[in-house]
Amino acid sequence: MAKALYFTYDGLLDPLGQSQIVPYISAISAAGHSLTIVSYEKVERSKEQIKVLERKLQNIGVNWVSLEFKSGKFWALIRLISGVFLIRKLCSHIQPDFIHLRGFVPAVIFQLSRSKVPSLYDFRGFALGEWVDIGKITSSSLLYRILNGLDKKAVKSASGLVVLEQSAKRLLKETYDVPNVPLKVIRTCTDVKRYMKRKNLDNKESSTLRFVFLGGARFPYRPDLALMLIEKLIEHGMDCNIDFINQGDRLIIEKANGLTGISKKKVRILGCEHSEIPDILATYDCGIVMVESSHWRRVCSPTKMGEYLAGGLPVISLEGIDAIDELSERTTCVATVSNEELLSHFQEGRIEQLVSFIRSKGVTQKCQILALDEFDLELAGKLYVELYSEMEARI
């Protein structure tokens, strides 16, 4: 069995860490592979939270080393330096068969550490291109050229690669010098069985439609477009409301709502623990995904898709994300709307079409079957275990 060092910039105590990383490393460990995890944990996390998770990981044979995550440009530099020294130290001390790099920042830190260990680059998304899109960095800057060079080196020197969607695989090969190594497509998945609590929506013609917007509301996410959708439904006589399940972007959501004519009673901003999401989603009728597309972002795999579908919720999404557009074409569980129609007006019959989609017969079961077939964590876990075995055989 392989001995691996797993390096993630996301905290294991973050919602993403709880829903994605911990289940994946649990599956990999259960298959007999030896893991040491390095993650950045926000300073707000309590010692008790860390101890509880540490015990949980120890019980499944996983070692965990955490670094502090503090916000700010100065602390970003400190995170980078501390990561470089720790990864170099652990690669020398543990001597892993390979290092699993979950995302762009760990890949950059590993390259800067100059450690001579084979790497599995879990590419996730085209982070540097997305940073340019949101104005975090400019493509003409020296920093961009340095980071781009390190990223390309990380891909070219990888002993294994993971991307989120088939379209991302194509774009990766168009953009980088991709080596002839194991390359898996492992989309963002969820623990489907925890969500199978939804009652059917049939025969609810007179009820209020309850929409939910789960997760981040900062750009490239577009809560303003979600609110425009609700406003148009209300203007056409539909009784509906929307809840934002969000813990950090209240002001952004409130500002967006202030630009609409929707009553404040129709919009709520709620916080919850990740463990509560399956029960909460069971109270809604439709999930909303509004992600601004771009050349790099169109190949992303939004986490909330699997969660909505597992909860039996049909999904209305902004078009322009390849995987979602494809689902809207071949299933009756996903519908897309364009930026243009949200910003201007819906064609005649469009509202009725969307409402019929949400209330279609058997929609709950169809969504849950789709989630089980294509978004189940067990499927992703098996693919990671396969990849670890392939890596072990080649190294």
C-alpha cells in the first residue's frame, strides 16, 4: 500500500473539508493506504474542534498536521513560507511514496519547497485564470508569470492528475504540457445517503415555492441574479421566497436585495452547520446555482449541485457551466436560464415552463437517482483509491 502526504489549502474543519476532503481521505485510508494530512485551519477554530477531529482521524489511521490560516496579505506570505518549510521537512522525514496536492496553492508551495518526491496534482480548477477573471491578479504582472511557470511545472512533472469534469480534462490538455500519467475525472460529489429525506413534490400546485441558494455569495457567485429570478416569478403572480444558506456574505446579499423590489419577508439569510444541510434542504422545492461563467470557470464542478440533487431538489442554474449545461440537456432535473433574460425579460410562457419543471411528476426521485448515479461520494472515493493504486504501481 502507498504511503502518501496529502496537502490541502482548505481547512478540514471548513464546510468543504467536512463534505469533501475528510470523506475522501477516509476512503483512501480504509483501502489500506497510509496518510499524513497537512491543512490550513482558520485561527477561529477552537482547540476542542481540532482535538475532536484529530481523534476522529487517528481512529482511522490518519495523521494530521495543521497550519494556521490568518487573513491578510502579510499572513498570506507567512502561510506560503510556513508551508514551504513544513512540506520540505515532512517529505524528508516521512519519505512518502508521493505527495497528493489538492489544488493550485499546494502545488505552488510544493514546487517552491524543491522536494524530490513524486506528486499527484489534484488540479481542481484553473485557479490562476480565475484569479485574473476576478481581478485578484493581472496577466501582465511578474507575479502572474512566476505563478504560471510554477503551475505549468507542477502539471508537467506530475506522476498523476485529477480534474473535476470531462471538459476540464480537454481544457487541461489544450493549455498545459500534460504528461502520460494516470489522469482521473473525479467531479465534486456528496454523501448522497445522508440526503435521502425528501418527500415528493407531486400535488403541491397551490403551495408557496421555496427556493434555496446554498454557499458562497461573493463573485463569481451571483446572488443578485438569483434575486432577479425570484422577483420575476413574483411579478408574474407566483407565491415564492428564497433563503440564502450562508455564513459570511450577509452584506453582499442584503445589498443585492436592496436593488430589487422584493419584500424583505421573502428573503432570509441563514447560517447552519454542515451536518444540518441534509435536513434543511428537505424543506425546499428548488435549488439555485448562479455562477458567472468564463473561459476558465465554465469547466468547474459546483459543490452544491450534488447536494441539491441528493436532497431531491430540481436545480435552476445560470447557463455557461459545461457540466450543468450538459445535465440540463439530457435530464429533467436541471434547467438553465441566461444572463440576458434575467437582466431583461422572460419570453411568454417562460415562467410557466420553469414552474412546471419544478413541480413535474416524480421530480424528487429523478433528482435523487441522478445524484446516486453521478454525484455519490462512494464513486469518487473508489476512483481515488484506484488512482492511488495506479500511482503506487508506477512509482
